[in-house]
Amino acid sequence: MNERDSEQVARMFVEGGYTLTGEEQEADAILVNTCSVRDQAEQKALGKMGMMGKYREKRSHVVYGFMGCMAQSRGEELFDRIPHLDLVVGTQKYHRVFDYVDGILRQRMEGRMDEVGAEMTSLRVEEELTKGRFVDRGEEEGSQNTIRDHVASGTRQASAFVSIMQGCNMRCSFCIVPDTRGKERGRPITEVVEEVKRLAGQGTREVTLLGQIVNLYGRTEFARVDGKSPFVQLLEAVHEVDGIERIRFTSPHPIGYRADLVKAFTYLPKLCSHIHFPMQSGSDRILKAMRRPYRNEKFVAICESMKAARPDLAITTDLNVGFPTETEEDFQATVDCVKLLQFDNSFIFRYSKRKDTPAAEMEGQLPERVKEERNQELLRLQSEIAMRKNGALIGTRQEVLCAGPSKTNKARLSGRTPQHKIVIFDGDAERMTGEIFEVDIEDSTGFTLYGTACLEEAVALGIPTVFALTTTPAFFERIGFSQAAVSSFPRKVWHECFRCPKYARCDEIAVSIDLRDRQSLDPHGQPLP
């Protein structure tokens, strides 16, 4: 969700004439969008902002700002922690950030630090401007409708996040989100669909619908129709958008996960076979203390009904260990449930106190040592399950949406299956990004799969040119060429291979195939006889 909010802010800066940079020391404005779900996230944000203050030594005009949940929660106190900080903007004010930063920056560049720019005085702020520092954390009606634009990257965006709502009404005892994000507020279905259509028109193939509790979308604002919740109505509307091939959503809550949503997985094929479904704990006693209004039995039943509706479904979850008063018996209930449900992955967190939450004041706070031991035990269990599940996929063929170069190795490509499993493979990023094709899975390292893109898929995709290494007649017959046409082609040539972007020497026949007019070419681009 923070990633999506950050993209909206970035888009406003681009439209305002600014250029995004990947180099901190080059920036005129540095903004950190923060999370408050766990203390570690806040400490990382504070540490990072503190380190970046050095850039003002050579560039005195640089503007520094915090946005998001920590900004909303801590407000003015952040100026005491970060002396060079200029701006603190809450979660309902992302659409104001550009005007604030641009106003400060223009004053500094023009050498008028003692003036308040007209742009800034026209905007309502919570605190008065003092020494160039100000805070805006106020509520703003309609703020959920301002997260709607995307940054034009110049390259095809295979997948995109779409914010459909803001806020949360659940009030879990450990969670600060209702205080930082406000009450539930949904965007109209028509506006969400229009955003998805714009993305599809730009080549996006997959959208992920975002909400704090996404399946409760519109429950207090929009009516049920034919027994279907507003969220299912939205899923059906997005499903009708041409060009969108995959739909995901995150994160749902057991409350509100009703039969109409389960049934949607039986008749909406674009819904991906994956749900991220936070369990938090397997203990009913702890769930009650967390103010999670369901029993473990209910959670298990929903998972089982989902798997019945979509047999190839993958389920991932959130687990919170070391909650106040959690006993060994409570923890074992969580372990037992993980073993029962066999999650494909789990995000496992040690409980940490959050400001102004009921759990922070509870008696029975556990030692960090106990939290860490339980955290490690669950991590080991989840790793074993994931390795076994992903290992079983070796030798299978999986459908993959190519997202582009891998984040960890730019020489290779990365994509995800409908079950949200990461697959790494070789290929041409320019041609394959945003395409859906099959990959033969050859290896797994636990949570990541490795494989080879199926060459025949290129024909169906219409990729203009591929490079093949083969002496197998069946391959040529499959794509409509005669084996005899290339039988005399010289061996031991330097080639570029569709399956490996590097140059290598090979004893196989090397053939370049132009798929646009089904003409065979030699590696020098000359037609074969």
C-alpha cells in the first residue's frame, strides 16, 4: 500500500516538471514514506533519514520530508528526532505533498526563506509554519479518491497496484492502522474500473486491488446487489476490462470473507489462484486478546472452502508471535495450524509494542528471547513446507507473467505464477516483459523457482525473433519449418540463444527464426535456402 501511495506522489512531481532520480545525493527533495505497523520499520525510517541529512552540507536547499503512517502517528515530535526535517505529512494528505515541497524549494532557491509562498498559504495545515517546518495530519474528506494515478515509466508495466479504499474500522488490539489511516472509505466502482482501463491501455496485464481490509470494501457505503457484496461487484467489473488477464487483491480479513467471495473464484478465471490471508495466531484465546473476532476453526473452514473452489490455490499468511500472555500452549496451537494448512509462505513477526494500542498496556509482555525462539521455530517450519511444495514443481510447466529483469540479477528475468511464486529465467526483457507464457521449472531454492521459457510459446506470443538451438525435427514441424531446410547449416558457430543471453560455442545447429513472416534466417540475418 505504501508503494502505491508513493507512486501517486511521484506522479505529481513528474507532472510538476521534476525528474525522479535513483541517486540520493542528486535529489532536491528527499521523501520517506513510512510504516508504523512494527517498531523496526519506524527505526529504519528514522535511521535512513538521519543518514541522508549529510546531503544538505553541499546542497543547502534540499527538502526533507516524512510521509505516511509514522508521520501521522508521531507528527511534530519527529522534528526533535531529525533536526534537518522540513515536512511531516499524514496519510490523508499525499495529494498535498507536491505543493508543500515545491513551495519550500522555490523559497530556498529564490533566497526568500522568511516568506510563505502563496501556494502554501492557500492550503490548510494543522500547525503554523515555523522556521520552514510544518505538519499536516488532518483528516480530509475524499482523500481515498486521490490515489489514482501512476508513473509513466517509459517501459511496459506488467503489473500495477490499484488502491480501492483507505482506512480500517476493526481496531485489533495490537494495530495502529485505524489511528494512522482513519476510518474505512471506499472509492466508487466506476472510478476504480476507469483506472484499471487506463492501465490496460498502457499494456498492464495484472492488477492488485489494495485495501487495509480489502474484502470489506464499500460495506458501509454501497449496497449489496443480488446477494453480492460491493467487493465482489467490483471484482466482476474489473474482470470485464479487456487486456487485464490477472486480478489479485490484498489483504482480506476472515470477517467479511463470505460465500459470495468464495464462489467468485469458481466463475472469475482472471482471479489468480492465490490469497494472502492473515491468520495472526492459531490460538482462540490469543485471537480474542488481539480483538480478532473469529475463532481458529472459522479461519480453517474458509481456507478449506477456498481450496475446494480453486484446487490449485496457494495461501500465504501473516503470523504474530510473542503476543502478551502467549503461553507455550497458545504458540503450539499456531504451529499445529501451520502444519494443518500448509501455507505456501508466511510473513512471521515478533510482536512489538505500538504507540497508543491496547496491547502495549497489557500485562504479561514476553521477553524478547522467547519471542525470538518462537519466531525462529515458525520460520524453520515454514521453510520446510515451502521447500517441499516448490520442490514438487520441478519438472512441471508453469504459466508466468514476466515482470522484467530480476531485482537481484539484472541479467535474468523474473515473473510470477498465478500462485504468486517467483520464477527466474533467461530471455529478452524488451520482448518478454508484460507477456504471459509457460516456463519449464528446473530447480528451486526454497521460495524461488528457476526454469527455462518454453520456446514454442514465442510463436503464440508473436515475439518477432527468437534464437533456437536444436536438431530435433519435431521442433521445426511444430512451428511450421522443414528440418531439411536447415540440415546443412554449419555446426560450431557463435550464436545467441533464446534460453541464454550470453554468447557461447555449441555443437548444435544454431538457427534464428523470424516469427513475423515465418522465414528462417542464419545468425547473420540472411535467409536460409
